[in-house]
Amino acid sequence: MSDINISVTDRDKKIHKIVAPTDMAMNLMELIKAYELAPEGTIGVCGGMAMCASCQCYITSDHMLPEIGEEEEAMLSEAFNVKENSRLGCQIFISEDLKDLAFEIAPE
């Protein structure tokens, strides 16, 4: 296992090139929180249970991601600002397959 590079566009459209560990079972929501790329209390409100969509993000790179689970699909069907490339960051775990992933944090 090793660290990978990920590009995150925050809600102010600023691009952050960050390093993400693949050996800590972290997800994209936790990565956003760890790097403080969104104000406290505006992301991961439900603690990563796919119940609030506060960690919605738009995948902008061409990566094969795990399929959307029933809980994630149900939450996205009720969320605001959903796009075709929307995913819940709490449901995407960091692995070497996500090397050079790029995503944008959806608006609050």
C-alpha cells in the first residue's frame, strides 16, 4: 500500500492537490475533513452513514468507482444539486485504484 495523489476542487472552486493514504480505510469525506477543505459542520454531518448527502461530490476524472449501493442511491435521489457524476464521498474508500482521482465538493 502507498499514498496516492488526488485533486479536490473545494466549494470556492480552489483546486487542492493532496496526498491520500491507501492503508487507513479512509473515504473521500474523511479526506475532505482531514485536510479541512470544507467548513466544520458542513460535510459528513451524518458521520458517513449515507444519510445526509452533505459529502456529495462530483467525480470529474475518468475512474471506475465501486457501484452505487442502495443507501447511496436513495440519498442521492433526494439530494439537491445532483448531477450524473454525483457520489457520496463517504461511500468511496481510498485505494490505489483511485490514483490521480479528481473530484469537486458539491455546494451545501
